Amino acid sequence: MKINAGNLKKGDFILYQNEIWQVQKAEFYAPGKGAALMKTKIWNVKTGKNIDITFKSGEEVEIVEVESRLMVFLYKDNENLYFMDEKTFNQYSVPLTAVSGLEKYLKEGEKLYVYIFNDVPLSVRPPLSVRLKVVKAEEAVKGDTVSSAKKPVTLETGAVIMAPLFIKEGDIVIVNPETGEYTGREGK
Amino acid sequence: MKIKVNFSNLKNHQNFLFIIRLIEEFLQKKGYLKIDLPVLSPSLIPESYLEVFETEFRYFDKREKLYLTPSPELFLKRLLVEGVGSCYYLGKSFRNSDPPSSLHSFEFTMLEFYKVKANYMDIANELLEMLRYLNEKVKSDFALKINLNKWEKISVVEAFEKYADIFEKELFDHQLFLQKARKKGYQVEKFSYEEVWSQIYVSEIEPHLGKNGYPTLIYDYPKEFAALAKLNPDGKTAQRFEFYINGIELGDCYTELADWKEQEERFLKEDKQRKKLGKINHPIDKGFIQALKYGLPPCAGIAIGVERLAMVFLGFDSIDKLKVIDIIL
């Protein structure tokens, strides 16, 4: 299906230079000369690469109907993440190159949306946040009262993130899996 | 659409108003006369690249269309003809069909100032002085990490060659330009020179502007983008510049076209283009042409988006941060 670039919105999948991309950001832009434009940031579902593309708002863009299906994350190896569709029990693999670091924050058994096109898995929709247990955290140095100070902590998936000094082993922290940023601690 | 209250922006909003105060302080010190103007007008300057808001005056059976002004130019130039001298308007302007975004709002604060017996480069000097003034007065933790001692000046011709690999010959010849654009991967079928030109400008030129440690002044646009600017003696370019800080366009300046015949021709062309694009069919401001016939003194003027300017000086990435009440989609 073709639509005018002026109607693109975040989340749409498009065909651009024979590859499938997801729109991460779409902003209308009227430069005060010539035509109105659509400034977009698009993400290549295969390579995980982000690029900025400016379309004329009247330019036709091919929209791709990509399905997002809830699946269980089984395990990963050096090349792929493996998922199972709980309805059909079919297994799918998503290459690590398509998830750009997301795998560091995924727990086995977790349910995630996998993007599927023509029954081929393309990538994984990053959850807004993940909750992970801290398995290793150094004691904060006494007397260090700078509120913005941070220390490295190791999470149950093996990922190391920077967290506030008050975080202890056994705490459940909330992390943005796209940036690896600590965003909070789960209340006890 | 909804009304949104962003009360946590109150401090930012006060800083925004402080910047407005500094701008006015500067301009008045420099001898510019402040003018307040209507925002509703029965006729407008036809501009094909923007859309306007239409409303209606009613009195018993009387009905008359009125339009919110997308810029104060039509009023200020009448006053320049009367002999007001260097002057400015700082207030609301309206542009329809611009959905709210980090850099756009359909209702925004515009600063437009005119200097008589001056051309666009005289405005450039005055403007740089104004930026320095703002930077000195805005609290130091907001101060720009950019050197305001000089402009990085680049002509449109130089910029296309440097950043887009498009040479002068290709830039001005519509056919060669579209050929080159197609080779670069742009869709050109069904699109005009102006449309493809602005797409390449925004994709390949703009991201570099105002990023080399100085604010950038990009000047001498092809005559297709002359709008109300005077042409250069080369006949191919207009005396227009825009200025950028950190890739963001902040203002648009012309040496003003005083030739009423040429202005009338451009108006008719723009009006035709508006009709072709299905835009709101507002009356052309004939009084404006009439005023030009009396004689516009040699002058140059600039329009600046004040929210954008304040956003850059205050270190925000969106104009939303300056608003306590916002109308959102």
C-alpha cells in the first residue's frame, strides 16, 4: 500500500531502497521555501541501523504490513535469539544484529512482540522497560554523598549498568533496554 | 485538539519572556520603533508555501472574511512607505497546516524588524550584535557554547557544492538539477524544482549549518525562492539570507524588493500556485502593491521565530518546553 509521506507516523513499517524500515520519528517540517517536508528517523529492521530521511510530504511511500506477534523468548546463542509462538508452538530465530544490544536485558521465558513479515521474523519490539534482579553490587563508599553519583551493578542477565549508590544485591531495578539506563527501583 | 497545562514549565516560560525583554531592550537602544499591529486582515500577501487561518466577521447580515496574519510584513511595509523609519513588531503570527512539533507551532511569536537605508548584510551585522547581547545577559549557565564574534558565511552555491556535490551549473538549471537529484536517489517525477530543491536543502545542507563553532549565515538563494527579496545583479539569485545555530533555522532576511511591478508579478504567480495547490483562496493585498507604488525606502528586514531563538539560547530541544499552556493534537 502506498501513502503520502505526510501521513507517516511513528511505528509504521516502510519499504525504502528495497529494505524494510520502521519509522522511529516523523516530524512535519515547513522550511518556508519550496514544499512541506516530512523529516523522519527510520530504523532498519535487519541491520538495526538508524538513518535520517527527509521526504517531500506529497511523496509516495510504500507501507509494509508487518505483524507483531507475542512470543516467548527461549534462549540465545552467538548468532540468534530463539522464540516460540505459544499458539502454534512454531519456533523462530531473530539474528542478534537486528536487536542492537537488546539481548543483554532479556530474560528467558519472557514474553515479547516479534515483528513478522511473510512469516519471516525481522526483529523484536523493545519493551519500554524491563525489571531485572541485581546479582552483584559493590557497597557504596562511605562519605560519598553526591546524590548524582553512580556505580556499576551486574544484573541477572549478565548486563552491567550504572545505578545509584543505594542499589544493593537482590534489588529489582527497572531498566530501559534500548539505552541500558537505570530508570528506577521496584518497591518492596 | 486539547488544551494542555504544563505548569512545570513556568520557570522556562519566564526565561522565554526575559529573552523577549532583552530583544526589545536591544532594538530600542538601536533606535528601532516598536509597533503593535492587527493579527486579522481582510487580505494577505499570497505565499504558496504556507497556509493561513480563515475566519469571519459578522454584523447582522454582513459577512466578511478575515485572515490571521502569517507575518506582519503587509502592515510594516505600509508604515515604511509612510516614513516610519527603522521599526519592529514582536507578537503573534499564525501558520495553518503546520502540525505542532519540536520546532513548529501554528501560533507563534514572531520578531520582524526593518532597517532603512540598509541591505541584508547590514541586518546580518546588527543581528550578530543582538545575539551577543542576548548571550551576555542570559544567565551564564544557559550561555551558548558557540562563538558569536563572527558569522560563518556561506553562499547557497558554495553550500550545495560542499555538502551535496551539486555544482553551480546544475543548481540553476532546472533540468540538470532534477537529473542530478534522480541520480542521488530522490523521487523527482511529479515534483517541481522548488520541491526537490527544498528536500535536498533540508536533507543535505541544513544539518551542517551552525555547527562549526559559529552561527551560520547562508545567503543568496536562487530567484525561485526570492519571495519579497530584491534580486542580485546576476539575475539568478536573490538578496536573502537565513541564519542557523546548531542545524536549526532561526530567521529569514531580505533586502526588500521595492519594484512594485515585479512584486505584483510575483504575487500573481504565487496566487496561481496557491489555487493550484488547493489552498485557501484569500484576496491578494492590493493595497500593498499600491503602497509600493508610492515608494518603499531602501530597506532590509528579518523575521525571527522567537520561541526557536529562545529554545536555542536556553538549551532546550523543543519549543514545547517554553509553554505553560499548549494546544496539542
